[in-house]
Amino acid sequence: MLSDLKELPQDKILALVGMFRADPRDDKIDLGLGVYRDAEGRTPVMRAVKAAERRLWESQETKAYTSLGGDPAYREAMRKLVLADAVEPERVASAATPGGTGAVRMAFELLGMAAPEATAWLPAETWPNHVSILRHLGRPTKTFRYFDAETGLVDFEGLIADLEGAQRGDLVVLHGCCHNPTGADPDIGQWEAIADTLASTGAIPMIDLAYQGFGDGLDADAAGTRLLASKLPETLIAASCSKNFGIYRERTGILFAVAEDAAARDLTQPTLEYLNRQNYSFPPDHGARVVTTVLEHAALREDWKAELEQIRDGMLSLRRQLASELRQRLNSDRFDFIAEHRGMFSRLGVTGDEVLALRERHGVYLVGDGRMNVAGLNAHTVPLLASAIADVIG
Ligand SMILES: Cc1ncc(COP(=O)(O)O)c(C=O)c1O
């Protein structure tokens, strides 16, 4: 059996990590892998997370199974964080999942159970795992225009025109904020128009919210998600705690299914638990309990928000610095969009050859589509990157 398996293509980002490690240059810069790093290049455990783990260690008396949907206190704390008061709690079904990826996978499986013929619509530029999970599950997909490489902004007219072609019951995947890989997000007026388009076609949004708090703030980053959930009869939301709590390896996520009414919610909740049961039975609990502890204790919550704000401000300041360095060197506004983008990523709009030249001539590692992880920079490396970019495009 095993010898009949087909060789799989290597994950491009992991291959890049291998190349970076093997590069002997001291001044090499890794802007590939999608984890947050501070100015010293570390991905630290956040203070409030450490404190919550300490509390748990002292107070936890059992590690017996939780419930199939995950700890109810976690689901309630996350509902408030993500949805606030956008929809009545009676409409919200939820299940804890292993990371945001687990929630994305579960959302796509739910689509397969409820509407096997429905198409999943993906932004033409999206997180590659969206594409590969849907392909793995054998779901039909289509893409809609998302990014305007000329302006570095959302191709809003293209997006709306394409989404007008969705059918009732199709699933439309949107990034709640900090779009990966482009960094370009709709503004609130554009979210309104997206809601109107979805309302008129009857398509259902599946919002991937992996970076709440990394863009403009916890509430601002959830504004589009809340707006859609409040205006539409049904919304799926796959949220991840990997980035905003810095607990990547704890695998902490949640799927929300906002149903039309309480009766539909009561039908949906056992289905989510059934899906957990078929895939891995009980979801991981440690990260979820850490998140709940942080969110429920005023002092821990304040400290977490303060540290998250520091992370966000750091990335915004690197963005502004890079945009300004490039403006000076090139005497052009071509890269001004970097300061307008939000989150860890920006697509630079450079060619494959230029990405290669950045790597070979300057030891700068970007993903092949020109995606840069801003958090891989620091105040010292920004001018080096600006010079390298100016050199390869010059
Ligand atoms: C767009 C997007 N969605 C979901 C995830 C899922 O993250 P995790 O499964 O680590 O929580 C990521 C992480 O890179 C992401 O970029």
C-alpha cells in the first residue's frame, strides 16, 4: 500500500525555511515563514499567556476529557471576543478546533454535508491551505478577483463583479483582516457592499479570522466579520488564537456557525460536535483554557491587550519605515501601499526573477509570489531591504 503512494510536491514555504537555514551569510533576512518575530527575531511567549499557564498549573485538578464541542467557557469567551454583540448568542453554534486550520477544514466539511453541490469561492490570492484542503475534500471551487497588483489595494470592482456570479448556498471565503498573502483588506464601506452582494445572491460567507488584533485593533479587525454576521442569515467564522495569543503550537481555534435562528442553531451545534468526533474526537484543551483564563481575568486581559498593541504598533512602524525608505531611494510612490497594508504580510508586486535576485544577491528570503513577512524585519534590516529592492528592480 505505502509504496503505491504518490510523491507530494514539497511545501514551498517550508522549502524556503530549509534554504534560509543552509545560507551561510550573516546578514541574510528571513521574510518567508508566517510567524511573528520581535526585533531580536524571537517568537516570545506572551506575558499573560505565561501567567495563565502558571495559574492553570496551580489550579487544574483534572485533565479528563472536556465536551466534544470543547470547553463551553472558551466558546463563550471567544464568541464575545470575535462577535461582541453583533448577533444574538442564541443564533451561534460553535466548536473548539485544533487551530484556525482545524476550523477552516471543519467549515469546508460542513459545506459538504449541508450542500454537496455548492461551490466554494476563494479569493484569487489566498492562503494556499484553503485551496489544498478544498481540493483534498474534493469540493468544487471557483475564484474571485481580489488584489490589484497595480495599486497594491483590493480590486474592489473585480471582487463585486465576480461575487455577483455566486449562486444561492455557495460558500464565499473571505479573510476577516490582515489578508494573507497580500496585506490588502476591504474598508468598512467595502464590507457593506460585500454584505449587500452576498445578501442578494444568497451566498454564505466563511470568514477566516486568523489575525484579529494584528491590523488596527481587536474591534476594528473584527468589524467586517461582525457586519456580515449581523446582516446575513448565515455566516461561518473560522478563528485562530495562534497569532494573537502567540500559541501557535497549542493548536487553538474555533468554528462559529451563525444560524438564521435558534432552531437552526440547535440543528447545527450537534453537527459541529459530530464533525469533531469523526475527525479527532475531543479538541485540544490546553491552549483554549489559557485563552479563557486570559480573557476572563481583568488584569491578564489588560496585559495581553497591551502586549498585542505593542506587537501591532511595531509592525506598523516597520511598514511606515520601509515605505519611506523605498520612496527616498526610488523617488517614487510605487511602494507606498506597504504602509497602508495591515498584518504581517504584504505582497510586494515584484517578479519571480526579482524574488530570486533578492535571495541570491542579497540573502533576502521572500515567498515566490513576492509575499513579505513584515515581522521578519527590524529597524536595522529595513534600510538593507530597501537597498536590496532598489537594486533588483533598478
Ligand atoms: C489566513 C490563515 N488562516 C488560517 C491560519 C491558521 O492558523 P493556525 O491553524 O496555526 O491557527 C493561518 C495561519 O497561517 C492563516 O494565515
